[in-house]
Amino acid sequence: MAQTSTGQPGQDRFFDNALLALTFIAIAFGSAWLMWRNNDQAILTMLFYSVGWLSKATQYISWAYPSEISDNLANWSATLVDANPANYGWPAAKLLIQKITHTLTLILVPYFLYQLIRFRKVHVINKFTRNFNLKMLKERNASKYAPVASVQHENLMELPLYEGPWAMARQPVDYALINELMVVRKKRIGAAAMSMIGMNSDAVDSTKPIRGWTEKKVRWTIKQRRKHMPHPAQCRLDTVKTDEIMREQLGGPFSESNLDEFEKCVLAILYTGNAKGLEAARVLTLKYAKSFRRLNKAGKHAPTIDSKGADKIILSLKDHPKVKQAKKRHAFKATVFMALLESAWEKGVFIVPEFLWFKTTNRTLFFTLLGMGGDRPYTEGMGAWAHYYVETKTGRAIDRPCIEAGTDGLEQILFDERWIGSDDGTVDEIAERVALEGGDDDKYSPTKGVDLHDPPRRT
């Protein structure tokens, strides 16, 4: 039979704790007994004085005590203070201790009940009054900070995260699905049959865009998406349509006269930052942010802004050397804005949320600028980034869109995240195939180029 440790000291925690508690109790009783044995006269003297003086007051409320105490209160109040402790022992001490504890009970129990009732009245459970809310915080900071002023008229607690003009940046797969850039490729039956017997076919595979993806589905989990989407091996990125979307991100050739009033306000801010400094630019951003309204009186999305003076600022600063350099080296609207922002950073820190309201009027250009300074762009600005760095590398404006790197980057991200496949298979299939293939011993051998049958002699 297997041995058990239950009940054995040192191996049963419950037994050890019980033994420890009993030991402490025994020590306490032993200490009290020794104290009484050696100091009984002194203890009785203290009890006589305490109970004697206490009885002078409590004799008038004798009804609050049991009979063995109430019958003696009057006598104790007169004689106990002068009594000789040598004539008494433990029974007298026990009775006096009972008198003291009963008196304390009469005082403390009502006090604790009073405190409990008072606590319940003062500390109301599950009720909270907010003295400083989000609206008050916006009102206080809107006069000092442009990002706060941009949203001062918004109900932030009710704004959806993934829908509407204030929606967060799109993930690569969401951006591709919303714009119908992902397609399902179906191989022709005849071509598949001929490939099985080793014959090639000129038949072209058919593709069908994945439709029906809305902003509401952006909130789906990965598991939900996998369930409703085709297998990655069947999916591809429509590179032709993606190129078109990437070209649209550039915003067309740059022209100060072709900008809308919101773009002119941002351009005036960037011109001011390059020509007059960032403090002057921040004053301008705060002015525009305070005047911005996204909703009309009916609560509909109809952005307005007080753009008075923006045309005058643009006209007065358009020939500044830094501004002219940016327009000379970049051809498209998005890339000129990017160059102006990067040039302004030479004077200090200036963040894109200074004109946060711009997100609701030109989402693509806003996220293009917001990604500046990072190691990779947002998906909504990949095309502009690709062209911008081509122009930066060549040092001149290029009027033909060079956005292929943006398309390739989106395709690689979707492939790495297992949303699409390739002609060589999915990323899992390729990794499995590489793992199963034998290594190239000739390439990685530490004895490469050494004749093992006739090794070189040591010198």
C-alpha cells in the first residue's frame, strides 16, 4: 500500500497550523496563570480601585447588569476602594473582571451600531457623481490645443472606432477588401485535368472579386474572417486595380489653384511652418481648428471651416526658397505636402494631429502625412510613399506615377499574413517545403574546398 502523509507532523499543513494555534493558546493561559500567581495582590488592588470608582456611577443603572453584579454595586461603591486584597482570591477577581467587561459592552456596542448607521448614510454604495467629465475637459483645453479644438463639437463617447469619417486607419486586409482588391482565382477544369497528365494548356484562370466587405465587418475577429473568406491558396491581389488605387492616393498633379478650402488651410500651415517657424504655424492651426465644424445644424456630415486668409498666406509664401524647393522636387499633391512637412521638421517637432480635423475631409492625405517619420506607411498612403521616395532618391519631380512598390508591399503583407497565396503556394506551404528539403552541404559545409583525403599540412 502506498504511504500517506496525512496527519503526520511536518508533512500535513493543517495539522501543523492546528498544533501551532494550540501552542499559542497554552502559552497565553500559562502566562496569565503565572502572572496571577506572582502578582495576585497587585492585580486585586487595581481591580478594587477600578470597580470601586466605576460603581459610584453605575449604581444608578443597576438594571443594566445581571443580578450577581447589580446587587453589589451600592456596597462596592462605598467599601471596595478601601478593602484589603489579602482577604480575597480568584473568585472575587473573576466577578470584578466580569463587571468591567459588561460595562465596556454597554458602551461599545451602541457606539459601533451608531458608527455603522452613520457610515451607511455617508458612504452611499454604487452611486457616483462625476464632477469633471469629458465635455468639461474638452472645453478647458480647446482654447490651447489644436487637436482638442478639432473635436470640441464631437460626442467622443459615441463615435465608432471603425466607421465613419473618424474611423481608425485601415488594416491592409480591410483596405484591400473594402476596395475589392482581393480576388478569388478559379482554375479551369480542362486546364487542371491536362496538368494532371503532364500537358500544358493555354486556358486562362478566371478571377472574381471578393465583394460585400463593409466597415461593420472590420470589427470581426481573425477567426470570423477566416470562416467567411475563401482559402488563401485561392486568393490573389488584383495588381492592376491596386495600381489604380495607389495612383489615386497621389491626388493628381500639384496646383495651388486646384485645392479645396480644407487643403488650402493645411497648405497655409505648412507654408507658414517652413517660412516663419513652427510657433506661427501652431497659432494658425489653433485658429483653423477652433473654426472647424463637421456637422451641420441637422447633425449631418457637412464640414465647414473659416479659411479666410489662407489664399493670402499661400500667395505671400509660395516663393519662399524651401517652398519652391519642395514644389520643384515633387510633382503630385501628396508628395508636395509630404516634402513640406518633412522640411518643417528641420525647425523642430510638429505633429500631424495639429490639424486633426483634416482626417474627416481628406482621409487619404491625412494618413499619408501621419505615417511620415515612421518605418512604414499606413495602407491608405502606400502609393504616395512609394512615389515620394522615388522622387527623393532621384532629386527631381517625376510626373509619371511610380507606385509599383506600394502595390508590391501590400501584396507581400497580405501574403505574409496568410490572406492570399502565390503560384508557389501559401506561406505555410513554402515554409514546410523548405523545412523538408535537404540542406545544401556544399554551400554551408565548414570543410568546403578542403580535400579531406589529403588535407593541407600544418606549418
